[in-house]
Amino acid sequence: MTKRKVKTGRSDLIFYILTGILITGFFLLVLYPIIFVIAASFSSGDAVSAGKVFLWPVDFCLDGYRTVFNNSSVITGFRNSVFYMAVGTAINVVLTMCAAYALTRTDLPGINKIMFLFTFTMFFSGGMIPNYILVRNLHIMNTMWALVLPGAINAYNLIIARTFINSSIPKELYEAAEMDGCSDITFFIKIVVPLSGAIIAVLVLFYGVAHWNTYFNAMLYLNDLDKYTLPIILKQILISSQIDPSTVSDPELQMQIARMANVIKYALIVVTMVPIALIYPFIQKYFVKGVMIGSIKG
């Protein structure tokens, strides 16, 4: 069987060329800031302050990274962030998938009202003060649970997961399993979960990035330095490297401190960016499939 060749007209060719140029331009606009930050983090303070860094490091230097990693609290913050991200993401994914599967069952009593309550939270919330009072009354202040339990289910992610299950797993499959004596729990664990790898990967990415970047909640609910997340630790390092110019009488020393602060700033950005950048390629192939099926079909 021979494949028919599709003829490309002149207008189509022009469209493809213009689209390619436009997409390439947007790609470069997004890529350049990342390249600049990485190059600046490996450059000297003088080169960064003088604006000599564009694409490659100038006067290769590791002072910024030495300053960051010489602080023992960075290792503590990194370990805490990894732990919060792993535990929090596991709780998020399990609860979201369980709720999404339950909401696909048309025989669930009050399913429309339950779905309305979830959707309502996307537009209205109690706010910072009620949330703080809730966490305090639950006696989970200054604990890991203050970061992983509030917001354990995100309504947007729940809707995507529910739509994915509805559109990807036929109702006939459940009916056949039910006839063979399969319970809801067994059907969910042995059939729904293995067939939902794409949407689970998407949920892991969404929830994982949110936990890794946790800053405001950690600042509100955590008091001990040994429980801080990496963003808070890095903020403290950045602040400690910035000295009020009015307290420094020597102009040369003042300029040296300012130059060092710039390098530290870029090094901090790279430190927080690398872990997520390393994880993303492994789940990227599931990302588009999971989001598109979970948000369009159904």
C-alpha cells in the first residue's frame, strides 16, 4: 500500500515558514534569560556589574556558588524541600486520583453538589487569616503537615484528572470487572491507576513544582531554622549578602559588596532551578498527552 503525497501549496509553505520564525523567536526570548542567569552565575562580580556577560561566562568564577554552599543551612533547606516535595506530592496525587475516580461514578449520591463545592473553591477562599487560624487549631504549626495538608487537593488538577478518567477508561470496562466480582477499590488500584500514567505524571509535575517553590506558607507556618524550605534559606543568604551602603564608609568595599551580591543572586536562581529542570525531561513525554486529554475531551 503506497502512501499518497500531500501537496503543499505556496500559501501553506509561507504559513509554515512564518510560524516557524515566530515560534523560534518566542523560544529564544524564553531561552535567553536562562542562559544569561547561568552565565552570570559563573562570571566574576566585576564582569556582571559592568554588563559584559551575554551568552558565556566572563572571567570564570565560582565565588557565588562557594558563598551559597559554604552555608550549612543550604543543605538543610535542600533536604527539607526534597522531603516536603516527596511527601506532599504523594499525598496530593493519591487524594486527587481517589477523588477524581469517585467523581466519575454517576451512581455517587450528590455528585453534582460535591463537584460544585470543589469548583467553588477555585473562585473563593477563606483567605490568609482563616487558613492560619485553621492550621493553628489543628496543632500542626511549625510541622511538616502545615505545608502538605492544607490544599492537599487542587480543584483544577482534580477536574483534569476526572476528565481524563472519564474519557480514557470506558464504562464497559468497569461493568465487565464488576461482573467478575471486582470491587471498586480493586478496580481503581489494578485498572484505573495503571491506565492513568499520563495524568499521574502531569499531577506529579504540577504538585511537585508547587511544593518545591513553597515560600509564603513556609514563612507563615514554620518557626525553626532546621525546618525551613530552600527558598527561605536562599532568601536569608541573599539578604545577609546585602549590606546597607550607609554603613560602609569605604567606597571600594561598598562596590565590592554590591558586585558580590549580584553573583550570589544568579547562583541562587540556578540552585533552585536545577532540580526541577532535571526532573522535567523524564515526565515531559506524558505532559502534553495528559493535559490535552484531561482538559479537552469528555
